[in-house]
Amino acid sequence: MLCAGWLAGCAVGPDFSRPPPPKVDAFLPGGAPAAFAAAGAQQTLRADVSVRDDWWTQFGSLAIDDAVDDALTDNATFVQAQASLRRAEDQLRAGAGVFYPQAAAEAGASRERYSPLHLGSQAAPSLFNLFTLSASISYAIDLWGGNRRYVEGLAAERDAQRYALEAAWLTIASNVVNAMIARAAWRDEIDATQEMIGLVREQVRIAEERAHAGTAAYAAVLTLQNEQATLEATLPALEQKRAQAGDLLASLTGTLPAQWRSPELSLRDVTLPPDLPRTVPSQLVRQRPDVLQAEALLHAASAQVGVATAAMLPNVTLSAAGGLSGASPASVAERMGQSWSLAADVTAPLFQGGTLWYGRKAAQEAYAASRAQYRQTVLSAFAQVADVLYALEYDAGALDAQSRALAAAQEALRLLRADYRAGTVDYLQILVADGQLHQAQIAWLEAAAQRLQDTVALYAALGGGWHDEPASGEGVAGAH
């Protein structure tokens, strides 16, 4: 018993330990820029700013906040992930039953005809009733920790489902915010395009008057009509994109498209977050749900190696049973019908045709595959953060250039209007300059929307505010 108690404190390996974070100090060669400035708005990476759980509130839009809240309440994917987590928790509780003795009770009543002829006796057969009550209890001593590794694996799978839920939460929130920003940008582009069409239509009218008066060629009218038709052809595509964004938002919020009404939103109603979190690379693997999920699956694969190893070793089972029997219910408790047994069974696999050996080899290869998958997940996470940091830098440059172009178009229109009042230019030149201004406005809107969406991508790449917490079930079999 002392030996069994000592062995029960051990568990066959491997003992799982968390993979260490990559030994790097920055996401980009030479480090990321400290700030991204453009169009009078600067975004600064700050070490004292953390990724909030409700990071989408940093965009200052109640419409976005309400849409995200609706999605996190009624999204079908999120509800499915919640149910999967509850199932994994129930499976863990069910698996933990192997640590307890297994008890059973049985009651029976039968009428039998017994023939002594089976024993070579010529006695007359007898007819009798038999009533039985019995109970049994057994306990498998977990000498090698196979059961503990099994439950450890279930706990790791529960953790993987928890992080899958967090990943779904982050993906849904990111998709909602992106869709709201895109829909707002397309609305503003539609408005700007309609204004441009109105300006070109006015140019067509003036050109037609000049052509009728003989002061201009009719080819100018055709050129302007072509420009007007080209602009009008862009409206259906923009309306389609805006409608599809609405359908996506309906799906994300768990609503049918015909029943969903999107709040009207303009990019002017969305604030660019000025302070962004500067995350240390070593912290990334402790707060991204996909990395933590890959780590949990690696833990589960490690536990399966222990389960397969323990299956190759001897097992000891203690059992006890007792019963009462009698020819009538009243005689069941009589001493002559009492029976009991105590047993200790030792079983050891001797030959399984390679089943156990190769089962362990398969578990080891699954562990190796999980390690590679974890490493690839970490590499992809770091690459995504690097991509977003580059994007924010280039977005600022693009928006700055578009801002200069917009300012130049505004100044050109101002000067032409002054010349028009002075009588040195005609109204047609003002309409052309106004159209160029609206084109610059559309390009600026696209650049501004891209900057906002890449800011969303940064929050998502950094884990979206979820932070690793010890799961209730870690430490099984002394794994930590």
C-alpha cells in the first residue's frame, strides 16, 4: 500500500510546460514608429495604454457601440461557441469521475427450474423462486497517472474551447466595426458622387447652350455626357456594396436582412483613436486567443502521450461485492443467503500486436504536429501585427498626400471663383474645378476609411483586450 501510494503521486510524462515567448524586442526591423500623423490627426503608440475589452468604444460612435452589443448578444456563431464551451466543461466534469470509486447496486427476482441432471444426479428437478440484492464497489488505482493525464487533456480541451469563444468574440466585434466603417464611407462616397453628377450635369447644360450658340463644338457636349454616364455607372456598385455591408451586419447581429435597419452613419461621426497600445512582443502570445487556443491544444496533445504511455503499464483494481438472496422476499436477509467478496486484480498487457506501442507513437507524432501548429500560429500572429503597423504608417502617408491634394483642389476652386467674380474666367471652369474637388474628397474618404479599418485591425491583432487567466483545472497530475 505504501508503494501504491508513492506511485499514485507520480504520472508518466511528459509534464507540460508553456512554450516560452519568442526572444524578440520588436515587431518590425528597427522597431515600429512611435506615432502616425496625417490630416491633423496623430496616433501614438503608448506603452501605458492597454487594449480594452470594449476597444470599439474608442471610435466614439454610439451606432458602432450598439451594433457590437447587438452582435455579441444574438450572433449565432457566438452562441454556438458558448455551447461548445459548456459541452467541454461538462465533459471535463464527467471525465473527473475516474478519480472516484465506482459503486453499483442490483436487485432481481426470478423463478427458476433447476435440473440436477446437469450434475449427473438422477434427483427430481425442483422449481423455486430467487430474490437477490447485491452491491459492488471498485477502484482503479491510478499507478501511472493515466487517468490524471486523461482529465488533464480534457481540461486543456476545455481551455481550447474557451479561447475559441474569445476568438469568436474578437472576430465578430472586428467584423461589425469594419462593416459599420465601410458602410459609412460608402454612404459618404455616394453623396459626393451624386454631387459630382449634379456638377457635370450643369456642365452639360452649359456646353449644350454654347454648342447651340455656335461658340463651342458639340464634341465637348458628348465628352461631358460620357463623363456624366461614367459617374452614374459607379453609383449602383457603391449602393450594392453599402447594401451588402448592411446584410453582413444583419447576419452578425442575428437578424434577417429584411428585418434589420442599419443606423445612418457618416465617417464624420467616427473618431480616430489617438492613443494606441504599444504591446511588448513577449506579451502577444499571452493575450491573443488564437495563440492561447493553439497552446491549449498542444497541452491536450501532451496529455494524450501520457495516457498512451500509461496504457502500456500494469494496472491494479480493488473491488468488493456483497449480496443477499432468498427464496422469498422475507428470507432475503437470512444468514444462509449472504455472500461477499474482496479482490485485488492486477492486469498487464503482454501482447497487443503493436496496438499500444504504435498508439503511443501516434500520440507523440500528434504532439509534434501540435508543436508545429503552435509555432506557425505564433509566426502568423507576429506577421499580422507587423503588417498592421506597416499599414498604419503607410495609411498616414497616403492620407497626408490625399489631404494635400484636397487642400490644393479647394484652393484652386477658391481662386477660380475669385477670377469668375472678376470676370476673367467663365462658369464652366468653376464647374470643372468643383468636380476635381469632389474627386479629391472621394479619394480622401477612401484613405480615411482605410486608416480607421487598419486601426481596427491593430486592436484585433493584439488580442482585442482578452488576457490570459489560469484555467480552473490546470495543475492536474503536477503538470505545472
